Amino acid sequence: MRALVFNDAYSVTMQDVPDPEITQSTDAIVRVVATCVCGSDLWYYRGETRRKAGTRIGHEFIGVVEEIGTDVGAVAVGDFVISPFTYSDGTCVHCLHGVPTSCIHGGVYASRGVDGGQGELVRVPHADGTLVVVPGGRPDDALIPHLLALTDVTGTGHHAAVSAGV
């Protein structure tokens, strides 16, 4: 498959990389339909933060579930899904209190052996706690950019508003 790989500040390339595989029974493989660049992606792109050369990048994507692990029950092959910018189990104390970004068993895409969102396929750990199924399946293409906003910016803004008591 093809994925975007970080080389150095101001240098990324599209490269052929191995397809992701189910490694845990709670994983899913998602075929990316749309992805975007986050402000945090730009930090290392501009050399403001460190990132190891040769690593995949990106963490905001939507797509279609291609494969699921044996313990995945909330999503099915063929579901059109939104992935938040972090993965989480949905069951730990932080997830249950509405802070899945602090999930005890979760993490961020494009780190610690997890694929980045700027590739053709992504292995999603904790698929049941992470992926949000879009009712009605794949929407009209005109709605795709609006759904993509749900991967990060909408949730970040909502959390900020709630935390501020707005």
C-alpha cells in the first residue's frame, strides 16, 4: 500500500509500505477514504518538534472497515467509520468519564507501531472503543469533508467549550 512518510523537516514522501495486519483481536483494518493534515502534523514538518525519520504520519481519517479482529463487535466489515485522532478502549476510567484521549490502553496514531492516518489502510487498535459508525453507510461525497472535521477539530473544540463551562 502507499502511505505518507516523514523524512526530515519540510520533507515527506509517499512510499510503498507493508499493508497493516490484525495483530490483536480488538483491531480493525480501515481503508482510508479521506484524511487531512492537523496542526500537530505541521509541528514536526516545520522542525518545531522531533520525529524519527522513516515514520508514517497522520491521525485524522474516515473510511470503510475492511477487516475486523475476532473480538470486535461494534463495527462490521463494510461499515463507513469516523476515527477520532486517538484510539481508546472505551472501557477504562478515563474513557467512561469522557476523556478517551487519556485512555489507559489507548494511544495516538503514527506511533508505537500503529499506522498513520495518511495512508491507504490503517490498523485501528481497540476498534470498538475508537471507531464511530456513520448511520446509513457511505455518505454522498459532498458530506465527506464535513465528516472529516469530526475526526479532530470538532471534538477538540467541544472539549474546550465543555471544560470552559461555555
